Amino acid sequence: MFPSQFGYHKPGSVAEAVKLLQADPDAKIVAGGHSLIPAMKLRLAAPSALVDLSGIESLRGISVNGNVSIGAMTTYAQIRDSAKLKAALPVLADVAYNVGDPQVQSCGTLGGSLAHNDPAADFTAVLVALGASVKAVGPKGERTIPVEDLLVDLLTTSLAEDEVLTEIIIPGGTSAAAYEKFRHPASGYAVVGVAAAVKTGKGGVVDDAKIAITGCTSKATRAHAAEQAFIGKPLSAESIAAASAVAANGLDLNGDHYASADYRGHLVGVQTRRALERLA
Amino acid sequence: MGIPVPMATRIPVRITVNGVEYAAEVEPRLLLVHFLRDNLGLTGTHVGCDTSQCGACTVYLNGQSIKSCTVLAVQANGGEVTTIEGLAVGNDYDPVQQGFWEMHGLQCGYCTPGMIMSSHALLDRNPNPSEEEIRHALEGNLCRCTGYQNIVKAVQRAAELRAGK
Amino acid sequence: MVAEKLVGQPLKRKEDPRLITGAGNFLDDIKLTGMTHAYVVRSPFGHARITSIDTSRARAMPGVVGVFTGEDLAAVNPLPCAWPAAGGENNMNTPRVLALGEVHQVGDPVAVVVAETRYQAKDAAELVDISYEELGTVVDAYKATLDGAPQLHENAPNNVAVRWTCGKDADEVSAALAASDVRISQHIVNQRLIPTSMEPRGSIGRYDEGTGDYTLWATSQAPHVHRLLITAFILGIPEQKLRVISPDIGGGFGQKIFCYFDMPLVLWLSKAVGRPVKFFEDRSENYLSAAHGRDHITDVEIGASRDGKITALKVDTYANLGAYLSTVAPGIPTTLYGRMVAGCYKIPAIHVNVTGVYTNTAMVDAYRGAGRPEATFLIERVCDLVAQETGVDPAEVRRRNFIQPADFPYDTGIGMLPYDSGDYEKALDKALWNSSYADLRAEQARRRAKGNRKLLGIGLSSYVEVCGIAPSKYMGAQGWGAGLWESANVRIHLTGKVVVTTGSLPHGQGHETSFAQLVGDELGVPFDDIEVEWGDTLGTPFGFGTYGSRSLTVGGTAIYKSTAKIREKARLLAAHMLEANPEDVIWQDGKFQVKGSPESSKTMQEVALAAHVAYDLPEGMEPTLEATTFYDPPNCTFPFGTHICVVEVDADTGEIDLLRYVAVDDVGNVVNPLIVDGQVHGGIAQGLAQALFEGAVYSDNGELMTGTMNDYAIPKASQLPVYELDRTVTPSPVNPMGVKGAGEAGTIASTPCVANAVIDALAHLGVRHIDMPITPEKVWRATSAR
């Protein structure tokens, strides 16, 4: 199995990449390629050309300086193995360790995951919970987009066809974050994933919190009701129970032959509880 | 009536495989695994699925284990690839190969090259992995024959051999 | 110097050096001069009439050598079915090489493109324009038999392919049920599985215009059988004009026993285009159209006494056979399932009714265990249902119903050959001991008393299965369309080196190693001096191949008997060389010795040299040391054992954690314990995966929803437990080595074992049964409903 014909470009700079994308509206960016190439092999995608970002060195790298900044072409393996990240925000390395498998981690990139916006991806939810934003460069220059606004719908983002996602910025200040994943036995994707991040103040009172759900919705989605159930309170058995009871409220849950929407809704509650228990 | 197929553009690549540099002109869509198997005749790397699950095609690219069915040959341009054929030096098996032989870590042998490459990559990262770490590191490699128990033992044995035990 | 016996030693395998270095020679590794590539255009519909095919755009594509449709192959016969159900109703429909007129499943081959490269073949295949008129579809075996269901084949009203019964008369068994103190009925689905050898299937055809000879390389578990079927039944060419070669095979599990459309197709194409043609399927093609396994819907009625003795069993099974009959499909849910439902137990009244059904799905045929997993799942679920209903411990229910050692050979009364030997209680007791069963039950009681959300479940499965599928006389009476013996040729060359050719066909089982161990002991030749050859109809005598755990029991016995013939001839020659009376020369310590004077001896190698140079042979003796045996055993063999699985069920999510897996198997004597343990490991994993992970799912319109490994859950290393293995050894009286067969036992035992464990974890909540795969959601539904 292999893709149909296409052209191939390997630009040396973001500006060059943008030009290539402008010139060919049917071209697609390939980052790690581990979502796109399988889709092309199954002939579910047939771009006219690929614009391979792997030659742009500036898109790789991790820096921690209050904020965490990760280049879009940074691989899961680099995140998984980064001592800096393990110290600053260990949830990222933990999540990377459980994305796909080691070979996927060698290739898959954080920027690619966000730009693809798979409804069952892990990092989309984790980055929403962490309040991350991305930088994107297009013909009109650079802009910053909160991840929550980047993810529009199933496999759809607010990036323009000729825009390149360049960097992911995670603001500092998170006290603790956790991700609870129920894996699909075959694909390894999240059947339900719940990411939670909190900022706690005096006496363990939660000043701010974000919970994001993946796997069971068309895109990573905030569980606002659950957040409100414990913001302003310490994380306790009661506040956690209250949050998990309402975690699936308002979610447009999907189901398939492996797991129904009802069951996924139930898991959202259980996994929210478990994620928050890890933060308490 | 015209035939709606884009021109088969070919792109020159230079890829070093098992220490030998090869130059070729390839279609952009040529998968690395097909480059290895069909262009170079290195048929030890196998294909067992269409969807990047089975890992039979696992090779090293620039020092990391990857699935060569999900990487284009053009993406490997300028890179260094090691396949199963590149592990043994003459009749001296790599410790991972030796471990698989000693512990009966294979039956039909189809998944074995990929399994060995992934195990090798694990031991490069983590010379003394726990059983759980071994099982986790092999999530991208499916075996239908062994039930994995002897593969785990093979990796443990390989870790001993690498440590000179 | 007495050489240590090779048999019984965990020797490293001879096969492995090539396989661990990437030097194996699998089908897709083969490249022939001038070879072209075939890509098959398949039906996207579950049931449709082909209204037109236009190949002109495809023909114009670069690299295309030819495009062919069913019309081009209209003169080629459909594939044969070699095993109709004896004594039953058989409404036979088998697939054509390429569909003609109608398609009956998604994936039915409709056209084929031959091109210079596989990329070009597929590119062109996308441009074959085919119009279809869609027809109604049905995918469920029971629904397919109802009035008004879409009909697949004219000669099969209500889509019934096979009707068959065994055991006592239905009324008699109903009466026995009515007279039973305890009556239970249960609806049980044994879901459809996709075998998934890691190597998909393929074939390469080459026609030699000069000689008129064909050569087929195929991923085949039975090359001689395929030669017979392709020549005599499909293409109508003389059998001797086709040579079939199985290269290294990347696993089979039954799926590579059968004759598939691509085998005659590549031969036909090769003649048509005048060049070799390779077909190698993608994984998704394999999932769509290579044979699947299991897929039974069963209603069982059980009669039992209050103390847990099973008094009557009435089984009504709908077996989904798919769109057509695969090569041996009808035999699986009849002889190999129906006649094995008694399991290890003495059950006085059994009636089995089987309806084999056509549906718009992939064909279903033998898959690792073939019928016995379905039978064992049924009877082992029955044992637990009886335990639950009567309050007798599941281990005790089994014990009370076991066939006893003194009962062998034992006839279950439902048409199976008599069970050869066994001590079922011994294996059960060993498994109970190894698992600390009493402690596990105590821990379970403690957790239940405390309301622990981690529910402990303990599952048992005591199994017996039938291996060494043979004898020809029995199989003939069961409808099997040929013999089922096995062949072996053993020869010692002048240099003392030994070549063994076998009709068995290893595809992971390590025959090159275990057969060499057997031969080394019998002939006194070092292990490294023995080569086992297989897989080429040119070089091996006719053999039936490898399946049904028959290679060592049947094929191994053929080898053993050949070595015995050689040894006897060599003994006579040794006596001649030693100038001794033949009666005084014995085989001892790996050489021929004159009784009482061991210093006067000849090695096998010395005798082999003398036999080959033939300067001085006894009067009338032919040169060389070589013997061929065609062995047809008097009975099958019946391995058995008990497996115990311990699971922890998360009451909040329904997730299942496998804590322990204890297996005690009795496969008779063991030639290579490393290999036997490996077979058991892999078997357990495969059966366990049926219980928890795997299941082929079709949409109502016949689309395979689990069409890739992204959806169909082949278990990973992280999802499987450590297997704690042990054995009892009850030699089989059927063959001289006392072996029983080990290839399928693990699979047969583990499915019910794991299912029973999960259901046991929930039993105190009133859960009686959950259909497989037992996913977390099903557990959650079963528990949250209570």
C-alpha cells in the first residue's frame, strides 16, 4: 500500500514554505507524517504536493524560561526524553511516552498533532488544559492563536492553507497537571482522555483550573462545568466528586462499535475524578 | 480522454544504508520500506500492515527506530539507515539477535527483524529496562506467534549480553 | 561415548540464524526475471450485480501489461470445496477466480491489472470503471435464514449452506433435559475472528512456454493439496505440469491452508501475459477477503443434577460460513465442533444441530483450533453455568464430570474417534495447586465482603482437543475429499549427512529443529548433520501439510518409521561389515554393535559410506540408505489440560487486568520443550485475545468495520500477562513417540478460561454470561445494570 502521485518540496525556511503553500493550494505540509502518510496510503488524502518542514532547523527545540516554548517540529521522542521538560512540566514527557509507540514518537511532532487536530489525540487536550497557544506564520506575518481557538472542529483548525504553525507556547504558573487516558486496544488513541491543570494558591485553594476532554468529542473540549465545581475551593474528595459528576455535561459525545457515547460519558466522569485525585 | 495522473516527478536522493551510500532517483511517494526492499534488495525489512501498527518494517533512521512504511524515501534523503541486515558483523550476531535465538523469541520470523530493531532501540535508550518498560517499548511491534513472553526474555538476555554478562 | 539424547532437549532452532538476520525468504522477497505485478480490483459492495466493466482507461496507463475481468476467465472453474459435511445437506457455492455477474461480499475480486511495478498496477486499478446494481445484504447468520432475508445463491434457500446433526435423537435429549433437576439455557455468541498471521498472503505464478510447466510460489500450508486442487479442479491442467513451492511462511494459523483465487489467477495470468506475475495482498485486503474464523451463534440447553453432574446437552448452532464455501469450511462446525462438544466430560445425552449459513461477509474456515475452540468455549461456559446454578465450585463441577483414566479409549457417543488417553484430574489438580486456587477463592471472598471496587475473578478451563487430524478412513467418512496421511523420506548420504523431506509444512513451528532431534536420536547422527527439507512439490513426496496439530503426530511418525526402516537395513549391512550374524548385531549407544563385544562396532556413518560406495553389499541388498513412509495413523490424539486465569476487574470502568495465567497442558511426550512452550504461549495469547480484544465487525451493508489493525485489536506485549506453564505427561498410545500435538491447545483452552474469569469476577452481582470480546464497556453495562 502506498500513496498516489504527488510533488515534494523541502523548504529551508518558514518563508519559503509559506510561498510554496501559496503557490499550490492543494499542497499539504508534512511534519512527522504519521497521520498524513497513512491517510495517503489508504488514499483518503491525495495532496498535489507535500511541503516537508523537516529541513527548517528553527522549528525544532525546547526552551524553558518561565514559559515553555516548543518548536512545532519537535518530536514526541524529544519531548519524552527532555530533562528540561521533566523538571518544568513533567506531564508533557509523560504524555509523550504514551503517544502511539516508540517509532511513532521518533517521527510524530507536536506541531503536526495540533495542525492535524485528530479528535482522539492526546496533546490537543493537554495543551488546552495548560492554556497553551501557538504561533503561526503566513503571508501576512506571524500571529498567536490560543490552542482552544486553533482547534475548530473534527480535523479542522483555524490555520489558513498557507499558514505554518511554528511554535507552541505554554504559559508558566501551572501548579500541577495530569492526563488520564483510556487507550483503544488497537489504535492506542484515546477512547477518552482527560487532561486537567490547576493553579493553586493559599491553603491549596484552586485559583484557576482547566479540564479538557479528548477522544469522545469532535475536538479537544473544555469541561467548564467540572472546572467551576472546584475553582475557589481546595481539591477534596467532595469537590472532586462534584466535578466528575458534571464533567460530561454539555459534551457532544461520539460513539462507535468499540465504545458507545454513553460509556464514554461515564468514562469522562471516572477519568476526571482520577486526574483530579492525582492533582490533589 | 486524458489521464488524470500528475507527472511522475523523480527526485534524487542519497541515503546511507548499513554504512553504504546509495544514490537514486525516486518518486516522492516511494515509501522508505519499498526503497530498501525493491531498490536495494534488502528484504529483511518486512511489511505486515497498512496503518503503521505492526512494526515489521522497523529500521533505524538517524539513530532512532522508525516505521519505514510510514516514511517516504525522500524524507530519508541525506540520512543514515540501519536495517536488520546491518546489525550482525559477519557471523557475530548482535546481542539482540543472539538473545532472540537463545530465548526462542521468534517462531515464524516475520515480525522478528522489526522486533529486533525496536528492542535494539530500547536498549540504546535504556540499557537495563524493567519487564514493564520492555513491554511498553514493543507496543509498536506486533507478534502473532510468541505471545511475547520469550520476546521479553530475549530482550532481557540481550541486555545481559550487552553488559558483558 | 554415549551421545545425550536430542529428544527432550530445549535446543536452539536451526531456522533462526536466517530469520534473525533478515535472510529469511518470504514470498514477497522473491524476485523473478521479468516479473510483473498484479493488483486486484475488488467489490466495494456487499452484494451487487456487475452491470458493466470498462478497462480502457486502466489499459492506457503507464506500465500496464494487461487488464482482465471475470469474462476473460469464464472458462476457469470455480474453486473447489473439499470437505462437505457428511450425512448432512450441502448446498455448495464456491467462489470464482474473478467474479462473474454478481459479487457477494465487499472485497470480492472483480478485475485484475498486471503491470511492471506494483505502484503502476495499483494506479491503473483505480481507473477500472465498474458499474454495479446494489442488491440486499445480510451479515448475521441467524437473520440470513429468516424468510425475507436477501438471498445470496439460487441453490441455497434461506441461505442455508449446510444442515447437519450429531449425537442422540433430539427428542431423546429433550426428554433427558425435561427429566433433569437443574435446567439452564443460554444464548452464546462465538464471535468472528481474523486470523492475522503477520505475513499476509500472496502468490507468484510462472509459466514456462518451452515446457508447458507452471510454477507457483505461494504462502501455503499445504502445497501438494494446492497443486491437486488448482490443476485437477480449477485450471484443468495435468497435475504433473504444476510445481508448487512454499517459501518461508510468516505464520498461518489455518488461513494459509485454503485455496484462494489468486493462486490459479497468477498462473493463468502468467500464461496470458507471458511473464511471471506476483500478487501480494495488503493487510486490508487480507482482512477483507482471506478466510476468517469462528462466528457461531448458539443456543444451548443444559440439564444437570443438583450436585453438578451434567445430564443432558442440546446445542443449536448457526455457523456463519461467509459468502461462499472455503476449501474445508463445512467440516469445521460439523466434525471438528459438533463431535467435540462433550469436552472432557461424560455426558449421557447430547444432541447437536448445526446450520451453516451464507452471508455477505468473508468466508469462514479453519482458524487455529478450528471447531475445537468453539466446542471448548461452549462446554467450559456450560460447566461454569452449572456451577453458578448449583452452587458447586467450578473446579468441582469439572472433577465430577471428568472421563476417568480407566475409561480410555473413550467414546463420547457423538461420532468422534475414541479419545486415546488422559488423566484429566491430574492436570486439574496440578493447575489448582500451581495457582493456589483455595487462596484465590479466599481472597475473592474477602474482597467481596469488603465491597472492594477491584473485583477478583478466577476462571477455569479444562479442555481436550483432537489433534493429528487423520486417519483417512475416518476423515473420508466425515466427508473429507481425500486421504489425510503424511509422508516422509529420509536418506543418509555417502558422507553420513542426512536429508529429511517431509510433507509437513512448517510456518513457525520449528520442524527443521524438532524433526532433526527425532532423526538424530534414531540414526545416531549429530543434530548439525541433519537437514529437514519441505515445501516444494518437486522435492517432497505427496503430503497433506501442516494444520490440526498434525505435524509431529502424523508427519513425525512417518519420519520415525522411515528411520526405523533405514536402521534395519543398516543393521544388516553392519552385520555384513562386521562379519557377524545379523541376529547378533544390535543398535546400542548410537551405533551397531555385536552383542557382548561392544568394541566390535560400526557407526551409522561408516555403514552409510559402505551402502553408497556399494563395493561390498550383502547378497540382494540395494545401494544407499533411504526410506520413504506414507503414514496413516489408526487414530487421532487428544491432548488435554487445565488452565486457570486470575483477573481483576475495575468496577468503575470495566477494565480488566490479567493478574495471572496458569496453564497445565498434557501434550504427551515432548521433543523440544522450548518449542512446545512457545506454541503454548502463542496459543494462549491468541485465545485470550478472542476473549478480551478481537472481533470482526460488519455493518449491515457488509462493510468490514474492523478492516485494519487500527480497529482490529491484535494484542500487544503490554496487554498480555506472564504465562506460568507446567505439564503432565500422558503418552499417546497412538504413535511410537507417544506425542499428542501442541499447536492449538493454548488457543483452545484460553478463550473460555479468560471469559470465565471475567464473568466469575461479576458472578456475585448476578452476571451469568457476557459475549466476547468482553470489552470494558460490556463489563460496565453488565455491572451497572445491577
